[in-house]
Amino acid sequence: MGTSDWGDTVMDLRIFTEPQQGATYDDILRVALEADRLGFSAFFRSDHYLHMGAVSGRPGPTDAWVTLGALARETATIRLGTLMTAATFRLPGPLAIAVAQIDQMSNGRIELGIGTGWFPGEHSAYGIPFPQLGDRFDLLTEQLEILVGLWTTPLGERYSYEGHHYQLTDSPALPKPVQEPHPPLLIGGGGKVRTPTLAARFASEFNMPFASLEETSEQFVRVAAACEAMGRRAESLVFSAAQVLCVGESEAEIDRRAESIGRQPDELRSNGLAGTVEEVLDKIGAFQQGGANRLYLQILDLHDLDHLRLVAERIMPALR
């Protein structure tokens, strides 16, 4: 499938936050509630335990799944999820329980983005083993098999699994999520072989984070080819991208927003969704032509709720 076959669907916009850079639960809640009120389709957060770059990270990390459980009860309609939970952080059985419980708590609004994990610093800082990449892919594969197996085991039956890393014996496979057959699974990244194969096998959505339009389109084609190779229609998968957002109604506003996150406007224009409303709409259109039917808008200044309002008032209506 070539890129010309994409780009004829309505673009869905979601909010994506990075609370490990310095945010309390109350900060996260304000953004989630505003995103819900403004009509964004989902609020996602990273799953990290350590800040990155020059920021202090204070007051410290908030756990992704504790946060999502609370948001499940405090939001009304918006979908909730992670980009991406690290397979190194949690055992698959307890993770299946947590996600299913929050799916119940939210009345079927949870999604699980899961990956290998990539940040060694947070593992060493909190005593979490960090195997080599090949082993982490093996962990991720077994976790996906177990998550799907537990969630789809019929009520009253038992689930067992014998893998290299995990063994489950006579699990009651409870609780069950609200969504059937299970909550959407998101897989993402730029790996050229194992990542597309895992996405084609398990995912409801493939996400390409913080890459150029060309790299994103090329990876979408690889994932589509992996789907076709195993007899799955590529159109059954949502293709999404994540991009940092810095949009303003004037150059002064763009400059202010760039400064607040420690970036330069020209660099953001090259490496994100940045500039005037018209510039951002043009770039969204380019991602749509490149195969994306969903975008995650990375919001790094969680105190600037006017940023979300500008997107809701000026950009979202133009995409409908």
C-alpha cells in the first residue's frame, strides 16, 4: 500500500502529556478535565518514572495507572490511555487486572499503549531491571500474549501460559474489561521488523512518535505490509503519530509558548506541529496524506490551558 491510499479519513486529535517532567496529579486533572470539556477524543499520558533533559522533575513522578484510575472517575466521556507503558515496569498478570479494573471504572474508556521501555536512567533510579533490547522485545511479546489471553478467556474457564519469561497456571482470568474483546492495544515505534510484526498481530492502533513526516509514512507502509503478510487488512488498524504542539495566533504567542518549554520556534516548526493556526493545519494535512488518521498533540506546558482552547476553537472545526 502506498501513501496515496491513505489520507481520506477525518483526523482525530488527542491530548498527550508528559507528567514526569514536573506535574502533580491536580495539574494532570486540570488538563484532562479541560480536554474532556473541549471535545478532544482522548487524554493520554506517558508512563515514566524519571524526568528528561534539564528540568528538575519536581515534585516527582506520578504513576500512570494510579493517575488513570483516578481520572476514570473524574472525567465523563474522554478516552484515557498510555503512550507507552513499559513492559519492564509491571508483571503482565497484575497489569491485566489494573487495566480491566480501570476499564470498568471508566465504563469502557481505557486504552493500553505498551512498548519495550527505552530509558535506562529511570530503571536504575528505581531499581527496575533493564534487559537488552532483544530480551525486552521478548518480554513485550509474552506480555501481549498474556494480556489478550487473560481478557478473552471465557467466564468460568481458566487460563494457563508457559513462556520463557512468564508462566501462569489455572488463572481465573478475572476481572473482565468492559470493552470486548478487550481494550484497544497500541503499539508504536520505529523498529523496522519486530515492531511492525507485533503491531500487525496484536494492535488496534500503531503509533509513530516524534518522527518526520517521511519516517512516519515509511513506517506506516511497513506496518501495513506486515498486516497483509499475516492476512489482516491494514485498514483495520488505526495509524497515528505523536508530535509536540506549539501553536499561536501571533508570532509573539508562538515565541512565548516555545520559550515556556525551553525550545526554539524554528526548531519546533521543523520537528513538531508548530507555528500559526494555518501552518499547523497544513502540517496536519500533510500527516493525513502520509497515512495518519489520528494525532497525539504533546502538551508540555500543563498550565497553558489556552493552548488547548485555541486548538479546539480554531483547528478542530477545520478538520471536520
